[in-house]
Amino acid sequence: MKVFFSLLFFINILFAGDATIEVVKKADSLPSIAVEDASINYDETFRMQFFKSLVADLNVISLFNVDRHRRVTHYNNTDVLVENKDMNYVLRYSMSEDDDRALNVVMKLLQSGEEVFSKSYKVSQQNIYMFVSHAMAYDVNEFMGEPSVEWMKRKVIFSRIIGPQKSEIVIADYTLAYQHIIINGGFNVFPKWANRAQNAFYYTALDASVPTLKHVDIRKSQITDIVSSDGMMVCSDVSDDGKTLLLTMAKSGQPDIYTYNTETKKYKRETTYGGIDVNGQFMDRNTIVFVSSRLGYPNIFSKKLNTNEVEQRVYYGRSNSACSAHGEYIVYKARESSNAFSPNTFNLHLISTKTDFIRRLTAVGVNEFPRFSKDGDAIIFIKNYKSQSSIGIIRLNHNKNYLFPLKYGKLQSMDW
Amino acid sequence: MKSIVLSSVVTALLVFSGCSSKEPAVDTKAQEIEAPVAQEVEVVETETVSAEDSMVESQANATAGTMSMADVEAQLPVVYFAFDKFNIDTAMQEKISAAATLGKNDASTYSVKLEGNCDEWGSDEYNFALGLKRADAVKKALVAEGIDTSRISMVSYGESNPVCTDKTQDCWAKNRRVNFKLLP
């Protein structure tokens, strides 16, 4: 019997915290939460918008069973509403407009009628209310002591194809509720944040005489040419310190991965295979994963920078043409069917370099362009299904997917 | 005891193998999370960059040689490719040879930009690279026919420049192509 328990214990240790293992049947045990609106100003439509946004965010943090009924109360009422008295938690908030027309929000979290957490927020304009609701959900998550969901507060940048050779680059929140077109006109693709602070980004201009990588400093409204390459030019990844870029360039018609030092302005060719090498992504400071056709079909490989050591990383699927890495984990896109009319053509899969498990993350449609969040908690991706383009978010440790549809156009690429 | 241990192991293996093939729970409430408003909001905080709207290269119809640029361009072929391939078949090779002849005569004063395109299967870098390899295959064929390499530039548009947007095999075949664009 001891052997049996120690075996179980061993298995438990082995799989604890492995994101390639799914968590199932966890939802039943989540605590309940209700949201009470005690707003002073604003019309009913806006109040409802804010409420919906907050409820959606609370759902995404995946810690509660969120009650979807909007109930109105007074902020200083000592008791929760009678309908909410059986809830484990009640989140009460109040929105008010000040003399500068700024949106002020105060909120408190009540547990069994007792206030356990409170905070206030202010944004200069009403129309960016969604960032307040994201911040509130972020803070509730922090208060509950869960792993950070910092990605919620980060901005997504994406390019949207609006016609042949026409695109827009847009900055949005992760739900796409807020959208600001930052580059309008022309044919610009593959936007990529240049730093953690998200105050600059790179993109590829395809309507220049030669495909050109550009850098945009958002604060200074300044656009600078970085490097050009005949045929193809993509900034695939930026190192954590922002000093090294992984580029796909095609000097002499040959798509290969290059590193580019933003300080010395020098680039170095990292792959030399005569077929296709693209989509370089940092695994750590000295290792990259990338997509290569060196087996005759696209698949995922890794390479240690400054060496010639290349290793195949994925052994499942006959066409794996996109990837992203975070620590030991690699998420990749695999073609499921050679029938383009199948409802299930491209799915995302997660592997760990330390185990042999493969976890399929999506079920239907064309799922592509996976990108890990900086903290590895979530994966963002593009889903195209039945003529609808959406941004999807997968919360790995909570086994949940969320979709945020784009109103028009088709998502080309994105970063967060 | 041994059998209990064995059966426990088997059960554990079954449980884990079952887990790895299950679908993740797709949230059907996605509609409720849908953005309440997707209005194009005005300038917010400091995030403003003036619209970059004057980047399109002008391609005026300069007259040179015996034919105008538009006339020559109209005679240049579109080279089509098979799914996931960038090799040139015999029929397409003939078209390229004809284009090279044109390039050495009526179009001898122009440069050419080869635009590689793909069908809509995937929006990733690999697709862009495939478009590029198609353009590069046409470039190599032109050079083999005697066109100076310095007159040829390339660009890949991936799947972002379709001529046909229906969801049919025929339509996609039309999108797997290389276009010739003349430059003065």
C-alpha cells in the first residue's frame, strides 16, 4: 500500500503545474460573486456597458462563478442586496463624473458582508472605461492571491486587412472594445511592440519600394526606417530588454532568420538553410524556436544562437507553420486536414520540452498566430471561422478560451 | 497487493491519456464578452501618430521604348502555382519565356517588381515566405532567360492581396500567383 501511495504522490509531483495537462471539473467549486452598481452619474446605456465589461473581465480571470444580474444599490449601504446575500463575494462599484468630465470609479469587495478590499480609479475620458474594468478585475485577481493576469491591462496591437493591399494598424484592449487606428492608409503588416512599456512598435511597410521595417515612437509621433530587404521583411520577436530583434529577411530571395542589434544597428544571419526559415521566437536569451521547411514541410525547430545546433521540436502533424515559446512550453499551429473545406483546418497545440504530452488548445476553424503572454499565463491567437475574424485568449491553467470578434476586416497579425 | 498497484497504475495512465485528448472547454458565452462598443474612439492619452497616408509609390505611366508602360504591363503574364508549391511547371515556363522576350525588347528600359501571393490558407510568416519563394522562382527563370538581375525586385504579399475572395478551390488557385509590375 505504501508503494501505491508513493507512486500516486510521485505522479502528482510529476504533473503538478504542467500546463500540457488539462484541468477539468474545476468550475463546480468556484466561489460565487455578484456585482452591484451604485453609480451616481451616466445614463443607463453606459452603466450597462460598464457592467457588462466588468462581468466579462471577472469571468476571464476564472476565479468565480459570476452572477450576470445587474442590481442597483447605494455605495455606502451596509448590507448587500437581499438577492445577493448568499453570494460568497459581492463587488460593489460607483461611477461618477467630475468637473473635468473624467470618469471616477470606486469599488469595494465584500466577503460575507464585510469589506475586504477597496480601490479607486480615474481615467480622463469616459470612452476608455474598459481599461478601468480590466484594472478592477486585475486587482481582484491580485487580492485573491492568484498568478498575475498582467496581460489584461496590456494593449494589443494588430494589423487588419481592409482590402487588397490596404491595411490598418490598430491599438486595442484585449477585448477589442477599445480600438484606435494608429497607422492608417498604405499596406502595413506585422506590427510588434518594441518594448514592455508599449510606447513604441515595429511594423513592415510593404508599399515602400522595398519591404521596410519601421519603428514608431508613439510619444513623439516619430517614424524611423530600421532595415529593408528585397522580398520579405518581418520583425518576428523582440527580446525582453528590447535590444535584440529576430527578423525574417530575404537577402537574395532567401527567407532566413536574422538577429538585429538595435544599439549597433547590425544584423547577423542565424539560419542558412536553402528552403524557408521564418517566425523566429525567443525561448530564452540564447535559444530561438522557428518554422522551417527543412523536412520538406513546415515544422518547428529550435536553435541555440551562436552555434549551428538545430533541433526538431515537434513530432506531430505534417504542416506546423507558426509557433511561440515561453520557457519550456511551445505552442504551435498544426494543419489538421488537407481538405480546405473541413470545418476544422488549423488548430493550436501545446507541448512541453520536458514531457511528451501534446495538448490541443482549439477545436474548430482556422486558429493561427499564437503568442504567449509575457508571463506565460495565457496565449492570444487569431481565429477565422465562417468569415468571422476574432482574437482568442486561452487561459492555460484554467482551461478556458475566450473569443473577441472583429467588427470588420480580417486580422493579419498581432502582438500584445 | 501487486495487482492493486498495477491496476492503480493502469487507471492513472488511462486518466492521463484521457486528459490529453480532450477538447478544452470553449466558452460559449463569448458573445456576452463581445465588445460592448467597437467605435473608433478619438485620440486617447498620448497614443497618437499622424496617419501615414502618403506612402504609396506613384507609378505614373512614363513612356519609353516603343510601348507605354501600361501597354507592356498588360502583356505580361500571371504565373500560377500549385498548392503549397513554388516550382514552375512547363506551361508557366513558356509564359515566363514570353515575358523575358518582352523584357529584352519593348520593355527593355523598365525594371520589374515580382509580387508573390498565396491563397488564404494561413496568415503567418510561412505564407509570406512561400509567396517570396514563388517570386524568387520566377526571378531565377527570368535571369536564366537573360534578364539582368539588377532589373528585378521582389515583394511577397502573403495572402493579403487576393484577386478572388470566394471560398472555392478555383478561387484559391487564382490567388497562388506571381504578378509582374513594371517600374520606370
